[in-house]
Amino acid sequence: MPLEVLREPVTPVGLHYLLIHYDIPAVDPDAWRLTVDGLVEHPLELGLAELRARERAEVVSTMECAGNGRARLDPRPISQPWLLEAVGTGRWAGVQLRDVLADADVRPEGIEVLFTALDRGVEGGEEQWFQRSLPLDVALSEDVLLAYELNGGPLPPQHGFPLRLLVPGWYGMTNVKWLSRITVIDEPFTGYQQARGYRMRLDPDEPGEALQRILPRALLIPPGIPEFMTRERTLPVGPTTLAGRAWSGHAPVAGVEVSVDGGETWAEAELDPPDLGRWAWRGFTYTWAPSVPGAHVLCARARDEAGNVQPDVPAWNVGGYANNAIQRVSVTVTS
Amino acid sequence: MPLEVLREPVTPVGLHYLLIHYDIPAVDPDAWRLTVDGLVEHPLELGLAELRARERAEVVSTMECAGNGRARLDPRPISQPWLLEAVGTGRWAGVQLRDVLADADVRPEGIEVLFTALDRGVEGGEEQWFQRSLPLDVALSEDVLLAYELNGGPLPPQHGFPLRLLVPGWYGMTNVKWLSRITVIDEPFTGYQQARGYRMRLDPDEPGEALQRILPRALLIPPGIPEFMTRERTLPVGPTTLAGRAWSGHAPVAGVEVSVDGGETWAEAELDPPDLGRWAWRGFTYTWAPSVPGAHVLCARARDEAGNVQPDVPAWNVGGYANNAIQRVSVTVTS
């Protein structure tokens, strides 16, 4: 998502970030079925029309790739070289997962819910369907959806048509696309994407900690105009409103500070009202009036109500995950 | 556009390639006006509603970036490192440019039409609005549109909302997005994007030849499944249908050949009917039945009715443009 698109409260289709592990599967919506099985009393097979006939739930949710910020780590881990654009906010609609699980009637021994997708590939030497699991208590939370709609239209192919999981506040890989099967299991899932991928490790040989909730981040809309190759930016002397958006999967955003001198000094930004609900990013603004030409480094720093604050410098790790170090936007003010 | 999306005759919104020189401009559709001026008897100011009230024209058109294939050149010119994905096909609708120019009544001395966009940036040391021109005779051709619609919906921001130029068969940069002004001029436009950018040069100091029409290309949908990091592909022994799409901006596609041995031997593919019209890519299929495991390099080669054929090896040039060397897809057939 080009960062100027932060001006949009809900990201238009085609500008939301995408991470596609294998190929986008071709799905015939008439033939497609969702299987709900495993440790349930009543296994289910649901078509798209049956899902759409159920009670509709909607949530506006900011989704971020666990690898956002990877390209700023040194040495740079090999994988998608995201700078800061791997984020977006969608108006997702579908059914509550817990409603479907209630119909299936989870047995007492169930502790996790496994989601199997239709995209197939090879990773870490293993041929696999993309699979991820959730602890049962998370799967049963109110805002976890099986989404068939984005921004008022059918789910686009690249976002998981016909059905995807949506777990607000958790990193992108949690939100399994192209769902085919939901299976209740009685032990922690140890497949590739859970036990090998998406873990915080300082050494490739340690098991590491699973990535879950999104760390806080604030991003500024880069002001002025860009240079094509370098993307360096210039803007004229005079008052300008710096604006951006901030989010955290751990707790609501408590505040955002802005610096116009590369982090030497900070001032509190004004937060927009939280109109889009708990799981959407929160807008902020800050008025800046550079009076003389010169170079500036603009920064924004978010903190959440759980006390999490963005760090000044990245925390390197093997996979290049969860680098939420503060953004630095270089701008030249011209006369 | 991920190449598996070649299966779609019209590329879904969000999967069509994008090349955005500067920032995506924010446009208020109610305040926006298109100015038509320069060497015309009746300068015009048109709003979106006025444009929509005019006779509607539609064309399905394949658009390709002039830099598609750049990453395969050696040494690699510095700019967008496209492999082969910078292509897409849209169902564009709007008004014929020539209808609007007829109302403005072009004066006899007009020889080119200059298109000015709302995206502003710095390139080659020059601060500029994105601008490109067309020879008057091209601007007056039947299928050149001022498009306000893509795939049945309003033009998305990233595709030029509220209005873009569409010149079927010409490389992507011709199709100026976020139009604000159309100006008839009496000498060739010499702005950056015409006289410095988008020219075929073997030496940076020569003026070079302007890029115009899209060279022929065929692309296969890579069969089988991918490895996440390497994108290398495997598929099982047995019959499989290789499919893809081919296009040329110079003349209709005359045929496509397929090779399953890296270009040693070739066989004619079957062309789908040209249902989407002259300016859309043409589907093709070829049945392949590898009977033993092993490595293969699949290729496709398009030719057009003007006698243009894809070359085996890339033709290097300073800007890294128009590399239409044949695609090579490495696959491993497994037992």
C-alpha cells in the first residue's frame, strides 16, 4: 500500500497489501464447500449460499504483515523485502466463527482450531496446503469472522475468495485465505506455518516464540512530492498538516507523538475519533510550519493502552518479523 | 499480476499491474474538471457527470508496462525490476477522445495532443506533472478512450480516478492517469516523459527512439505448484493442459508456439476464439503429457500478423524497455 493511501480510512480494493504464499487458487464458488470437522459432535458442510444466509457480522480491521519493516533490518533476512507498506484496512463482512463452531458443537477435548486453505506449495522442503491454527478461546472471540465480503463486494480472489478467516489484531498470516476446512484438534498444531514459519528467533536453531498480535505502529503520510527513483521528498516552506494512522493489536492506541527533528524532540499529535471501532487504525494529525528551507527527518511513535511503545531501533531476528521501529521520513523543505 | 491470474480473461481489480510514477493524487470528484484547450476553436471544461452523460464506449484492452522483462536484462537497468508480471487486461469504459476533440474543434495547425495529469513529482532533476503526448492521428483513432470505468466499476484511485487516457496497443505510460488537461499543440512535445524517459537507447547520450506500440509476447500460466522462496515449480507425471495468453500492439496475434524442451523444438498451440476483440490478449492451450520424471523448461513464443516474432534472447538497452524475449518456465515433473 503506497503510504499516501493512509489518507483513506478504509483501504480501496487493489491498494491493501497482499502476501500470497503459493498461487492464488482458482475456486468454483458453486462447487466450493467448507468442511467443519475434527472434535465436533456435528460435522458440517457449508456452501457459500448457506453461509450468506446466516447472521451477518461486520468488522473494520487493520491487517499488517508480520514481515512489515523487514527491509530495514541489517543483515536483511531473505523473504519479502517490505519497507513499511505491508498494511491495509478493510471493511470485512461474513459470519462469526463462533456461531459456526456452536452449530458444530465442539467436544470438551478440543483445544485448537486448525484452518486449511486451498493454496498448495512447497516450503521448508514440505509440500503442504497453507495451514494455521488458533487456540480455541481466540477462535471463539466475538470479532473473529469467516469473511465473504470486503468493502461491500465479494471477497476478491487475491484476498481469499470465496471465504477467509479474519482475526482482528493478529498478524496477517493468521487470517487464512481460501478456506476449505476447519478442524477442531486436541493438541497444538505443529505444521510448517506454525512450528517453523512465523516465529521470533535470534538463532535459526531455537524453536522461538510464535508471532501473534500486531505490535503498535504509527505511519505518517509522507508530505510533499517524491523523486521518482530515490523517493526523496520535497515540500515548500509554510504550514502543513502532517497526518497518519496508528494501530496496535495488543490494546487500543493511547497516543501518537510526532518528531520533526529525527527523534530529538517529540510532541503529541491529535488523535481522530475512533469512528471505525477497536480494530481499525486511528487517524492522527500534527500541524507543522517549517519557516526556513532545509532537511528534516519526520517520525511518528505510537503507544497503546497496554504500555507498548515503538522502539527507536529495529530488533533483529532470523525471520525479519515484527520490526515496528519508528518510521523516519526524510524531507527537504524548499523556499 | 501473478501469472496464474492469466487464467482470467479480464484481470480482476487489484491484480492488474500498476506503475505509479509519483504519489496517487487525492481527487475530489465533485470539484474535478477536465480542461480541453490549446489549438482548439472551443475550449472545454468538463465535469465527471458531463462526461458520463456523453455516448459511452467500451474496449477490453491488454496493457503492458514498457519495462516488463527489465529484470532479465544483464546488466539490469535501475528501475522497476519487473520479471514478466507487468501486464493486465481491463474492461475499460468511457468516451471516445475523438468525440471530445470534435466538440473542441481542433485547429488545422494542431499536430499533437498533450495529456497532463494530477500526479506531481521530480524526475531527471525536473519538477513536473506527469505529461505525455500523442500524434493527432493516433489521438483520433476509434478505440482511444477517456476512461472513467474499469471492469464495470468506477476507475479505482490507483488506475487514474476519476479519468484516464486509454490507448489500446501502446505501452502503459501512454495511458495517462488522473487526467486534468488535454492540450492541442503545434509542435512535438519535448517534456521529460517524452524526450528523456521511455526511449530505446543503446547509449545514454543518444536521443533514442520513442517507445510506442507493445511488442508481441506470449505468457504461460506456470503449471504445478510453487516453492515459496525460489518459486520453482513441480507437477506430477501425466497429461496436463498448458495454457496462457498472447498479445501484440502492432497487429493481431497470428499464432503461438510452445516448447517443452527449452526451445529446442516447438509445436503450434491452439488459439482460443478472439472473443474479447482486437485489443485483448488471446488465450492459447497446448496439451502436454510428460511420461517420466525430470526437469523441463517450458517456453511460449508469439507472432503477430505484421510478422513480429518474439526473440530468443533479450535486446539490452539503457532504460531496460521492451524486453519481449521468450518466457522460460522451469518445472520438475515428479513421479
